[in-house]
Amino acid sequence: MVDTIVFLVAAVICLTGALGVILARNPVHSALMLVMTLFGIAVQFVSQEAHFLAAVQVIVYAGAIVVLFLFVIMLLGVDTAQNLEIGALPAQKWAALCFGVGSLALTGYIILAVDNPVTGRPGMGGAIDETANVRLLARSLFSNYVYAFELTSLLLVIAVIGAVVLARKPVKQLPEEAGR
Amino acid sequence: MTGDPLFHDGVDLVDIGIMGLKVVVAFGFLLVATMFMVWFERKLISDMQNRIGPNVAGPWGLLQTFADGVKFFFKEDLRPENADPLVFRLAPYISAVTAFLSFAIVPVGGVFKDVPGTTGTVNIFGRETFLQVADPPIGILLLLAMSSIAVYGIMLAGWSSGSKYPLIGSVRASAQAISYEAALGMSVVAVVILAGTLSTHDIVAHQAGGINTWFLVTSGVIPFIVFLIAATAELNRPPFDLVEAEQELVGGFHTEYSSIRFALFFLAEFMNVITMSAIMVTLFFGGPAGPIFFGLTWFWPTIWFMSKVMVFLFIFVWFRATLPRLRYDQLMDLGWKVLIPLSLFWLMFISLKELRASNDWNWIATYAAAAGGLLLGGTLLITALRAGDRAYQKDSEDA
């Protein structure tokens, strides 16, 4: 009973946020709507007793990643409503429509084709004993999925180094620029 | 069973009543504490600067903050023409709500005995309960989550004002908060590894055996120092208050705010100071731990907790009165090149120590390996920093 109410409220929050992300005209409003969706998902995690994932969801996604989005939006000064007709790729609209309809169809097919969504397997993030939440997650992350984990962190390091290299000022400047 | 014993045998109306009482008491306590914190800060700074400070409203100027608060209510509420109406109104509430929520996990009292995890309860209306608003399984992570959401309050306030100085202030603030959150988080993790739990109640229960069991001692002072510096930066307190550097940015992110909205930012800022002090006491200084003398036994831990928090409030004011503001590049250097490597190294050292203890490794070999790793990592880091400095100097000479 309580679970159902929590699920419905959180689902409404998620979907409203998700719709808001694409419908809001102002990029900053879109980013805020994304935060709302992430909060809804965090609530879903809590109702599945995956407390740690919920906390990480808020700390990492809402707290760091969307803040970076906002940072970029504010620094680039694109934080006003823009006319989307100007400068858009001509095929983009149709491609977006095709992908949207395609993924909707796929989701619908999955809902219809799977008659019993309950697998009966215990969740990895949500624990039976609530204190063991972090321990179980760490165990699976550092034993079964250790290579995937390390490769992901390697990927992030490469991305950071790439960003630093790209962001560095060029050492040699053109003569007319050097005087500034 | 973990968590608050109040909910162990189902939830009835009395439980809900106790919960409501706790929330109201915590809310009222924070508001009143904020009021006196503002007075305390002004009075202490004026003492340190050989001034008198507020002394007209009430005895020793005690009612000055109350008078200021009432004045805020009656001021006109301005909104700049360029402001984004919705976000402009939302931002102060984000700041205030996150500031209130993070205090919920602080255990403010209860007698903790030497046995971890079993005590620290008090009896209210015939029910056993913890003296903290909430003891969620994620415990201390709620603080990190709330402090990362609090960034939105500052960032959106600056952006939605539709004005230049607030925007610069808020961009500075968010960059600063993101940089220092890493160091803050890692010093929290050091404590979590030692305690083996995220719950603040259990963290406090682990420190109940006297000063030598406090995590200040067992984690070896460094996580505490890193936490103190990073917390000061997270709070945008001096010497890290570049966010509202008056000489450069007028008032920073809240330049365009007036009336009660400004008061909400102010409230959030001072409440966060109190919460951070309380968290430091919880993580490193045993929370409400202390000797119990006579009379009411449940009374003493709360007294000890309050006195420890007072010491940190004093330290924060002391910082403000004595330290000059850092330059922005110094701020970033301190965060990324000193605090993060230091706390990372100390975190690995503590993990190694714990692993050695639980697996019974040879301690000479373990510490020799640790020293080798430190030497290698330190050399690599210093080489990298030197190379970075050289490249920076070369760039600025060429330009």
C-alpha cells in the first residue's frame, strides 16, 4: 500500500521532470527538471531499500554532474531561450522522431512481451540486511566486476587528461595575437 | 536490529508524535541557535578587534539579531527586472531547506556506553529512542548529499538574479564547493572505514570508550584537519569567502536579494556553520561522549555536545577575525594539490592499517610497502606538479 503510493508519487515526479527537460525552452530550467527526475529515481531506490544507491544518485548525479551542466550553460552564456529553427541540422528533427518512436515501440514491446516481470533474484544494490548495503555493493564491484570497474576508472582518467591537454593554452601564438 | 528503536515494533500514533516533537525541537533549536550565533560572531569579532559591537538591543545586545530579523520581514521584497521569476524565488528555499535537513542526522545526546551499537537511547513517553531526528542507514552520506544540493541554492541565486556580480560569485562558489567536496568526502570515508558503518549513531557509539577511542586520535589527526579546512571552504567562510568578496563582487550571489529572501540565505549560512561544527564533533570528538557526574544522566551528554560545538563555533569566528582571504588560484592550489593528495594518501594508509589488523599481516612488511608506495607516489606527484608549474611559467613568458 505505502510502496504503491511512494512508487506512484516518485513516478509522477520522474516523468514530469523528464518531460520538463525536453519541453522547457530555457536550458537552465531543463537542467533543473533533470535534477527533479534524478530525485524521483533516488526515491525509487530508497523504496527498493537501496539506500546507498539513492545517496550516491543525489551526491554524484544531482550534486556534481548537473552542477557541471549548469556551469557550462552559464559560462557559455546560452542560458536564454533560443529559436530552435535557426542553425538546426535539417535531418535532425526526423532522426529524433524516428528514434523516439522506435524506443517507445521497444519499451511497449517489452512491457507486452514479458508476462512476469518478477525474476525472483535478489537485487544487487538493495540488500536484505540494511547495514550490509555498502558491503554487498563493494563485494560485487571489487570481485566479479573488478575489470569493468578498473577499465571505467581508466577511461575517466583518459578523459580528464584529454580535457586538460585540450584546455591548455597553445604554447606558440601567432605574431598578431602575441601583442595582446 | 539497527536504526532507531522507536520504529522496531511498528509505528503508532505515539511514535509519530515523538517524531514530530523531535522535528519541532530541532527546528526551534536551530533557529534560536542561529540567532545567538549571529550575535556571538559579531560580539566576538568586535572583542578581537577592540570594538564594543552590538550593545543597545537588550542586555549585551542579545536581542540585536531578533531586531534585525523583524526588520527583514518588513522590508520591501525586490525582484530585478532581468531576474528569472521562478528560479529567483526557488533558490533561497533550496539553501534554507538543505541547511535544516543536514542537522537531522546529528546525535545531540544520549548515554553511550562502551558496548557499540546498543545504547545511546533515551526514554520519552515510555518509548526508547535516539536523541537525533533521523538515523538513516546512509547516515553521514546525507550530509554530503545535502551539501551538494546546497550548491544549487547559491548557483541558481546568482544566475537567476540576471546581473553580473552575482553570476561571478555563484560560479566561484560552485567551483569551490565541487573542489573541496572531494577532500571533505575522503576525510569522512577515513572515519567510516574505521567505524565500519555510515550511521552517525553507530559512529558515535564507537567513540564512547574515552578520548583514546575518539576518531580524532584513532584516525590520526590528519582527516580532522582536512575536514576542518574543507568544511570552512564548503561553508564559504573566511578565509575562503571569495564567493562574497565585497571588494570585488559587491555582495556576491545574494547582491540582488532583499527582505526575507536575503534573510533565508543568511539563516542557511549560519545554520550550516552550526551543522558543520556538530558534524565535526560527531565524527571526530565523540559526539555527546563525556563524563557523567550527578543528577540527570541523560542531561550531561547533551551539555558535553553543546560545549564541544561551542568550541568549533568559536574557532570559525576566530578564523574570520584573524585570517586574510585567499586568492582564487591559492584556493584551488590548496584544494587540488594539497588537501586531495593528502587525504587520498591518508585514506589508503588507514585502509592498509585496517587490512593488516584484520588479516594479521607482518607489520614490518606492510609498513615497508606503505613507505615505498608513499615514496613512489609522492615523487610522481611532485614531478607532475613541478612540470605543471614549468609549463605554466613558459606559457606566461611566451604570451
